[in-house]
Amino acid sequence: MKRISDAESARIAAHEPYASPQVVGQRARPSLPIAERLVQTDALDEVERADAAGPAAPGGRERGAVSVTATGAV
């Protein structure tokens, strides 16, 4: 993603995986311009679909948790 600092990129990557767009904001705390850019570039689409899958699986990892990348979710 253009105009994202190495520090902010590292902070976003350090808190993966994410189960919902709200979790991205709570854990990674992206700056407003970067959060807006993630939305504009559809980088949170997969995270949003994972959120729709439902709550965390019992005793396990967040259901549908995905990672956010500069080019989208993987």
C-alpha cells in the first residue's frame, strides 16, 4: 500500500489474524488515513466475510480469521 510507513505496516502485521474489521481497529490501531485506505482498497472485505461467519470456534482460533495485507486479505 502506498504511503504507509514501515512502522504502521509492521504494527498491522504484528496483530494478525483478524476476525472482523473492528478487531483491526482495536488491535492494530491504524491511523485514520490508513484505515480509510484499507476500506477504499477493499483490503478488509475478506475480514468482513470472516466476521459474518460467526463467533470464535469453541476452544480454538477465531473462526474465519484472516490476515490483512497491502494488496488485500489473504
